Amino acid sequence: MGYLKQRNPFENALKQFDKAAKVLKLSKNQIAVVKEPRRVTEVNLPIRMDNGSIQVFKAFRVQHSIARGPAKGGIRYHPQVHVDEVKALAFWMTYKCAVVNVPFGGGKGGIVVDPAKLSPAELERLSRRYFAEMSDLFGPDKDIPAPDVNTNSQVMCWMFDTYSMQHKEHIPGVITGKPLGIGGSAGREVATALGMFHCVVEAYRIMNKNLEGASVAIQGFGNAGSNAAKFLSDAGAKVVAISDISGAYYNPDGINVNTALSTCAQNKRWSLQGLEKQLQVEKLKDPMKLLELDVDILIPAALEDQITEENAANVQARLIAECANGPITVEADAILDKKGVRVIPDILCNAGGVTVSYLEWVQNRMGYYWAEERVNEDLKRFMVTAFQQVWQTSEQYKVNLRIAAFILSIRRVTEAAELRGLYA
Ligand code: NAD
């Protein structure tokens, strides 16, 4: 699995499930209905390249659960996308939607591709062909995709257009994360990071700590990571380290986030490349050392399996806010627990994205669009409510926040599955 260091994130996800299921004393029948994915689809997509040749791309869509509503989850483009990774991401979506209590199940998609190697026209043909090939699965009441790593609002727009053209109807509710000019929601672009920010503020409030001056390290500087840096620095926190595939940049006195953002914007592709020429920062020899810096808050915002049994003991952060999905393995969780490091788990911490996706879908179906203030107000209410419910569950069962988030969400999913019963 290449960038996942041969680990299997789906096994990791199932171990997380088992821990919570044990506390909940779920029966075998209950587990059977809500643990494994409902449907896994794999296709091979032939695409005509600009030079006239045909290249075939493998792609997936996993629908983990539709117990609480249509499947929901992003589409990832990455050369090492693997079906087990997509299954794990779909599984986390089911429980993420249940934690924040939006009426969706869980799904996820992926294409095995390095989009940096495609021209814009090739990328458009691939995105359209993916949606066309899978169009029986998708629909505003069936399965609603969204952006993920290496996909953006333009890709969502091509997919929405493909589906609408096939159905000869305007159907914006089939996908979320669309551009504002064509059915997107105000606030969606920054929603994941803003949701994380509400979680960190709540955690700090409950722990009686002051965010002003708190030091922060962030791994990944894309949609989630760069906006996380902006919200935290605007609130007075000191961002001391940031990284992306170009490397990790560190200054214990703080990094000017606005300069980092403008460096990314100036590069041909969004990247921190060359930041050491713009700012006084040290480029770390080993970018993974960013995870071991002595900081108050660590934010993994890149990919899965970054904190493992190999480096967890070296983590010095007091609080970890998981913007990425699955950045900490089960083994590492146990080590962090022993060290007293609090982890705001992915299925709570990065749920702001799917929450505003839900609000986008609602607006698409009403045909009436809200101002950003209204969206942000709703997002805050969903996030703060979920955070407080997870925190209370963790105190009630004396478990960490991850197990608490699973207890809360598994209970909601099993309840829905039981109320519905089995068809035929
Ligand atoms: P993105 O493509 O916008 O950014 C990913 C960033 O990670 C890039 O800066 C990339 O250079 C960096 N990166 C990749 N590999 C790295 C490595 N080995 N070390 C350091 N940096 C690395 O993606 P995104 O949308 O910001 O998603 C990031 C994470 O957040 C993913 O796990 C995704 O599933 C999760 N997430 C995103 C959203 C959302 O709305 N965007 C919602 C929920 C969860």
C-alpha cells in the first residue's frame, strides 16, 4: 500500500469498532448488520489521453451503510488508492455522520491516479467517466459524493454536470462541495477546518486552558491543514510547524501563516515549496519529526497511519486534533492514552466538512440558499453539540474520546438498523 507503509486501514477501523462494540455489549446480530460495507464496486475506466493513447484507471466506490440515510463520502484521487483504504474511509463516514447526527450513511470512492500527471482535459474526462460508470449507484437519495484528497469543487462540478446531463434534469443534490456559482454552499470550503477549530476551542474551554499563545504543528497543508492554520493563528495560537509533500518547515517562534498561504498560491500547484526562502524557517531533514515536536496541539491533516507504534512514544503534544481520517493506529492510540495525550478523533474532529455538505444538500433540495453566517451558525451548533455528547460519553464510560465517539455513533446506527428491520 505504498504511502500507507503496508498497513491496512480497514483492519485498523474494525479494531476501533470492536473496542466500542465490547463496551456497548453489542450482540452478534447487531454487529453483523453494521460492521462490514454493504457494497463494494470496482471498475476499470478507459480514458483517451491527449496524445491519442488509451490508459485504463482502476476505481472504486464503497457504500458502507445506508441505515440512517443515503451513503455519503468523498472521492479520492491518489496513485496508491487501495480498496481496503476506501473501505476504511467509507466505514468512518458512517460513524462520522452519526456522531454529528446528520441523516446520512457512509460511503467513499477513489481512483488510482496521480492527478498531477494528467492535463486538465484528461482529468475532466476521467472524472466524468467515473461518474458515468457509477451513475446507477449515485443519486440525491442514494449516494452523495464529495471532495477528498486531490479532488476539488471543479471536479465535483464536472461530476454533477455528467449526472444531470445523463438524467436530462438539473440535479445538484447528487454531489456536494460544488463551486459557489453552481449550487455550492457558502462556508463549505473551510468547513472541515472550522469544525476542527470548534472542537479545539471546546476542548480548551473544558480543560480550562488558553488558546492564546498555544503552540501548534500541522502535518498537511491542503484544504484541511491550511485552513486549520488560518483559524488557529487568527485565534491567537502560534503555528510553529507546517508540512506538505514538499517538506516540513519549523520555527519555534511561530510561522506567519499568511506568508505560507501566499507562497502556496504563488507556486504553480498549491505547495509550500520554497517557503524557507520566504520566511525564517528550518526545513526538517525528516518531515515525520514534525509529529514529535514539543507543541501544545498537533494536527495531522494529510493521510492515514502517520502515528503508529513506531513513533507514538515520541509524541510530545498535549492534544491531537485529527483533521485527517485515520492518522493514528489502534496500537498508537494505546500508547498515547498511557502518556495522557488527549485525541479528538477524526470522526468528530473533521466532521465539519460533511456537516456543511449536509447543509449544501438541504439547500440544493430547497432551491433556497443561505448566507455564510447562517451556515456557520448551524455548523457551530452541530459541532459543539457533538463534542459535548462525545465528552460526556467518555466520562460516563471512562473511555477515551475515540471510543466514546464510536459508542455514541454505533448506538445511533444500530438503533436505525433495528428500527428498519430486514427487507425480505
Ligand atoms: P488536500 O489534497 O487538499 O491536502 C492534502 C495535503 O497533505 C497536501 O498539502 C499534501 O501535500 C499533504 N501530504 C500528502 N502526503 C503527505 C505526507 N506524507 N506528509 C505531509 N504532508 C502530506 O486534502 P484535504 O482535503 O486537506 O484532506 C486531508 C485529510 O483530511 C485527508 O485525510 C482527508 O480524508 C481529510 N478530510 C478532509 C475533508 C475535507 O473537507 N477536505 C473532510 C474530512 C476529512
